[in-house]
Amino acid sequence: MADVIPVLKGLIGSFGASLFFALLFHIPRRCLISASLTGMAGYGVYMGFLALWHSAIGANFIGALVVAVIAEALARRKKAPAVIFSLMGIVPLVPGAGLYRTMLALVLKDYADAMSIGVETMLVAAGIALAIATVTVLARIVHYHE
């Protein structure tokens, strides 16, 4: 039971983060809950794969793939742009802590740590971008041939 509490906190926090970013960006009210659930689903997948693989890069990639697939499906269902759902969905996956730790290491002149953390952070960001681009391109190809 003790292991469930941090997972629930992470899921609730990711839902809240996605919801508040959605409110900040003034997305349509009919899309608020769906976009927030997309962020929660992506973060849940990320946490699961992080526990299995112990690789933030791979877990973020898989989480972003799930977000992108859900975003494309919701875009058709809600008749709204997919970017609404994918943007809110990746908010919990953005490597903000890695960016902060990289800058902190640079300020402290710990260049080896800055390089190590910075490279991992950039790979995480690239993985998120690659996942979303891959699903978006595949969705356009499938939609074009329908």
C-alpha cells in the first residue's frame, strides 16, 4: 500500500499540471478534462516504464508516444486540433528538473556534471519530440489514405 501513494500523487499531480496549463492556454472547455487525462495517462506510462527500464529517455519516449496516439484519437473525436491534447499531454513529461540541474551545475562550475545531465536532458527532449512527430506523420498518412 505504501508504494501506491507516490504513484497516486504523481498521477494527480500530472493531471493538475496539465489542467492548469490548459487553463493558462485558454483551450476550449470541452477539451479540458480530456487534455488533462492525456497528461495523466502519459505520465502514468512514463512512471511504469521508468520502473521497468530505469531509463528516463526510453520511458519519456514511450510516454510521449502514448500521449501522441491519444491526442490524435481525441482530435478526431472532439473535432479539435491534436496539438491541444499533445501539448497538454507532454507537460508532465517535460524535463524541467534536468534543465534546472544542468544550469545549477554550470553556475557551480561543475562542467562534467553539467555535460552529463545536459546531454541526458536533451536526449529526453529529443525523444519526446521524435515520438510526437512519428505519431503525427503516421496519423497524417493513414488519414490521407482513408
